[in-house]
Amino acid sequence: MKLISIVTPCYNEEENVEELYKQVKDLFATTLKKYKYEHIFIDNASTDQTVKILKRLALRDKNIKIIVNARNFGHIRSPYYGLLQAKGEAAILLVSDLQDPVYLISDFVSNWEAGFKIVVGVKNESMESPIFFFIRKMYYHLIGQLSDIKLIKNFTGFGLYDRQIIDIMREIDDPYPYLRGLISDIGFEVKKIPYVQPIRERGFTKNNFYTLYDIGMLGITNHSKIPLRIATFAGFSLGILSFLMALIQLVLKLVLWDSYSFGLTTIVIGIFFFSSVQLFFIGIIGEYIGSIHTQVMKRPIVIEKERINF
């Protein structure tokens, strides 16, 4: 019997982890009963009852394996590290908030058996707020236009990865890995399965503006140099524009010496405009420098506090 690894990152999901465990267990007891499975929960130092609930489940079911992180290592590093701990012939990343439909695992496995090394879920529709979904779609479109490689639109990481893909990921020396981009960068053919993302029924999302901005900028800095080149072209273009404006001002002053005045308003607007442009592009450069800084630190992806049933 082939072993399938289910990897579930979680943080303060006491309302959902047990229900998710039951859904996965039922799926393998019925539709996928010819497979063995392990369900790895990697907890990002939850402050609620999540770990306590998982330990109770692990006592009576040895298919449940638990990794508890020493601290919250964030939503980028912890899921990736969890995938690296998988021992199965294939690993499936499945979030703990029940917004990744468990039933799709059957489709993932059948397509994997058909020969695909990577099978992913693509949320073309969502029952979440239309405004947030629209913003997400615009982001995926933007990063797709900027990226040096063809990224998967509306892909969050939910999918199946063959052991060969996991072995490749183990060889990648990246302390802050962007999974969504790496999957495209590896280059294997990807089978995409569309689904409608259900609304979160229990608990609250742990994402905020900072975490969403972090993953957004990570996708850009890891896979595109276009913002840096835009900064160069913008600086060159604005330099020419400034020279032409200065030349026009000089000519007008020489021709209309007594009546023409530069005006304080023009000077103030010019200062504020060019200062804001400079700060914007300094920020862009800062994001790339921050990404380089993270790489050269070479810190471990995750430090474990404990692991159970391994």
C-alpha cells in the first residue's frame, strides 16, 4: 500500500483541527482505503487549545503526527518545513481552516496515479468577500505579468506533490521559501483542478495586512527584476523631464524677465512629487535588499519544540 502524507499547518485553530482530522480519516477509510496515510500537523506555537486537542487525537490514532514549533515562524516557513518532513510517496498540503475542500484529495491522488508529479487546486471562485477575492485576483494577475516564470494564478499551495518534488525541495537552500513560486520554478507539468473556496465557518483568519503584504512582496522579489528596472527607467525619464522643465523655465524668465515669476506653488509641488517618487523606489530597493539579507543569514526554516508519533 502506498503511503500518502497529509501536511496541515495550523495556528490557533482549536475550532477546526478535530473536524479536519475526521474528514481526512473518513476519506481514507472509504474512497482511498487502498492507501496508507499519515496526517502531519505542524503547529506554529498556538496559544489556544490546538496543541492539546491534537495530542489527544494522537494518543488514539498513530496516523496523527505532530510538530510543535518553538515559536511562530510565520505562514511562509512552517508549511514548507512540514512538507519536508513527509515520508509518503506523495505529500498533500491542506490548511486547517477547512477552506481547502478535503474531497479534492481523491482527485489529486487519481491524477497523480495518472502520471502527474504536481496536482494543485486552483480557486477560480470563492464564497469569501467579493472585494477581497477581486483584490487577490488582481494580485495574481499583477505578479503573473511581472514574473520571469509562468506562475499559477489563484494557487495558494493546496495540492499534491510527488516524492520526487519533495526531494527537490529538500535540496533547495532557501531560509524563506516561497512555495507558490518554487512549484512553478521547478518546471514539471502541473495538473490544475478548479474549485470553489468555501467560506470560513469557524474561527477567524490569522492573516492580516502585514502577512498578505509579506507574501505579496515575496512573490515579486523572488521572481521578478522588473520593479528595479522600472525604477531605473523612471529615474532616467524624470531626469529628462526635469531638465526640459528647467530649460523652459529659463527661457521664459529670459524672455519675460520682468513679468515672469517661478512661483512658490510650482517649487513645492515639484519637491513633494520627486520626493515621493524617490521614497517609493527606495522602498522597492529596500524590499530586494531585505530579501537578500534573509538569504545570507542562513537561519533554519523552523526550530522544533517537540514532535509526536514520528
